Amino acid sequence: MVCPACKSTEFNQQQTKGIGKVYSFTKIHISSEEFKHLTPYYIVVVDLDSGDRVTGRIKEEILINDAVELLSYEEDVYTFSRV
């Protein structure tokens, strides 16, 4: 991961409520063997209420501006659910 503003590769973790809105998404129908059990699923870009923007995964059907909540962060992946 690289900061788009300063190009730093050092980051600090911070707590957030993990609530936000879908900014963008794409639906994955065909995946690698590693993620085949998840298909179909969505990759989402979420604008969190804290002002941060993160990329994650969600199983449910979603639309732009849908409210979502962070369920987990495991193996460097944010997993969201509709609110």
C-alpha cells in the first residue's frame, strides 16, 4: 500500500465505526480458485463517515450511496454488510 498524496508506505492504524456509503462497486462473477467459493460478490469503494475511503468486499446486492457497515477486517480485507 502506498499513500497517494505523499507516496509513503508507512501507515498507522486507527479505530473507526466503519459506517459509510458505497462510492463505487463492481460485481465479480468469475474469480480465481482462491475466491471461487465467494462468487458472486462485490468489490466496493466505501466513503466512511470518518472521511476515509476504503476498498472492501460485500456479498449482498448494493447500489451507489447504499449505507454499509464494516463487519470485519481479516487477512487485509474489509468485509461490509448493508445497513
